[in-house]
Amino acid sequence: MEAEGYRGTCLKSVADAYDVVLITGEEPSWEVPYIRDCVVVADPTDQAALSAAGRVLAERHRPAGVFTWTEWYLVPVARLARQLGLPTTGPEVMQACRNKATARTLFARHGVPSAVSVSVQNLPEAKAAAARIGYPVVLKPAAHAASIGVIRADTPEQLAAAYEFANRTADRGVENRTVLVEEYLDGPEVSVESVTYRGQTTIVALTRKTVSDPPYFEELAHSLDANDPLLGVVAPAARAAIRALGITDGVSHVEMRLVDGRPRLIEVNARIAGDMIGHLVSLATGIDLPRAAADIACDRAPDLAPTQASAAAIRLIYPDTSGTVDRLAYEGERPPWLERLHFQHHVGDDLVLPADGGDMFTARIGYLITTGPTADVAQARAEQALSHLDVHITPRTAGASTDERVA
């Protein structure tokens, strides 16, 4: 998934306040206006290469802090910060956030309500775990993100295919390659956007999520209202999860489901949320999460005072079928409340849905962001904007072009 459309706002925000030097896996392009210097490494998850690049930049400049918003880099970047003598939540804490099995153990130890979870190495172990937990169960890689490789099995007959689906992604893991079999938490999914500085956590916003129908958990939409009444319900659980993991500093994206109205933890991502949620926070509250993350990395107290109280929503655009994009356009005049429309795939690109072996990177067409006085209004406007999209797909399994509604 191309970075500018999803993280460009983050880099711009940080560059507005700090001189930025970048360690990146490829030659910078769109980033150039926002950075002073960079070092390109073949693989930023390679600790030796990342540390060497950090030393090069430390010799050229006087770094005040280092951080990342990329899930896969959390542990090596924490180690780099420690090597350079810069503020950081400990690498061992980042390891716990990256390893969902470790996180579940810590949640249980500290009394944080989450899901029953069993780590398995093979299909027979998965079958035994599912039988103990009871169907439906969720299978997921222990160390991945963005719902990639996550699938639900409702019956023993579905388990083998579900295990194979989750295991394909788990095998690509860096820190851990096991699969988790977990209790299915039946209830609406939300995330809590949080900021921790010197051990004190501030709850900034609540994001309500819309996910795809079973068996997959593709995220289709998010909405955020500065005055969401659920904030008081979920805040204690989010703080407890952050304490249990040992996070002392940084921005966190805490995912949970409300089961019978009570929060149950899914996971804690020790970084700014993806899917432009940080931008929704800014639109709805005025709080700048990328700037807060940069401030904390430099051991400066972040400004978390809201400057507005409204709402915003994002609709992630998917086709109904895998195939080739023939036409992609927005019809009509764009209203002022359509804050952003971004296409990450274009005419001629092939789209592959999870059911056909793809994931969010191969399936998602793009997104649109809308604003409004309340989340209901912002979501209604997102549906209205979606109806103006003209998307034409040639299905993979058919020779003729067909018009497709977007999901």
C-alpha cells in the first residue's frame, strides 16, 4: 500500500515542528520536501542495518528523538533509540505488543478482560484448542497487523481451511510465526486512541469500526465523534491494557470489542493507528497525534488540548469481486464536507480480494473522508459520496466487463 496516501499527513505534521532525518527502505520520493537527510537500508527490520543507519545520521546531526508509525519497525526502532541514548518505551515492551500471545498473558496477569487465546503450532493443536474454547473461534497470526490473516471458523469443518489461511500470513512473521486460536468476541468493535507520556495515559478519542461479513475481518469504515458517549466506558480498559503491557511513552491504538456492553481487549498497537484514523482525530478534535508522538520521542510534553468538537468518517473502498479496474472516477461536484478522496489503485490494476488469496493491499481501491457535526452525519455523507463513485471491474472469472458496486 503506497505510503503517501496514508502517512503523508503524519510526516508533514512532524516536519512542521521538527527537522526530520529519515531511515527508509527505498529511495525517498514524495518525502523529499519534508526531510533534511536520509539513509536507505535494504530492510529496516534488520537490526544491524537499522542501527548502522542510525549511527550514520547521529554523526551528521544531533538527534533529539526517534520513532516510527510502522508496525513492523516498532521493536528495532525501540532498540535503536536505546542504543542512541534517546527516550523510548523499552524494546521488550514493544515485543509484547507485537506478540499477541504475550499480550494476552499480560492482560490475564493484570486482570484486563480480553479473549481466551491458545498459541498453536499445527492443525491438530488448532483443532484441540478450538474444541476447548468452543465455536465460533478466530484464528490469527500471533505477530501481524491490519487484520491480515485473521479469519473466523464457525464449525470444525471450517477449521482446516481457516488454519491454512492464518498460517500463510504467520509464516511471514518476523518476531513470531505461530497461529492463535481465540474466543470470538461477539459485539461492536472500537478502538481507543491514546497518548502516554512518562507513564500517564490520556484518552484522546474513540473510533467506531465497521468490518466485513464473516469469515474475514476486513475493516470497511471508521467514524469518530469528539463527544462519543462510549469514551467513559472504554477509557479504563484502555488505560489498564497500556499499563499491563508496560507502555510508558508514545501513541497507542487500543482495539477492543464491547461484549454485552463491556470492553474486552483485542490488542494494543503501540503506534499511531492506520487507515487515516490519526487524521480523523485531528479533524474531529484538533489534536495532532503525529506531533504528539514526535514530542514524546523528544521527551517533551505533548499538547493534547482539544480545539474543536465535531466528527469525521472514513470509508475504505473495496470492489465486490476480484478483477481488473476498467473505470474509476468521482461523478459530479465534490461537496465541501468531502475532505479527501484517495485512489491507491487505478485503471488497469488487478484487485484480489481475501477470498481469492489477497489482502487489504491487493483489494482496497482507496478511501474517502467526510466531516460533519456528528458521527451519524459524517457517516451518512460518506455513503452519499460513495454513491457518486463510478467503478467498473472486469471480474477475474468472467470475460465481460460489469459494473460493480463498491463495498
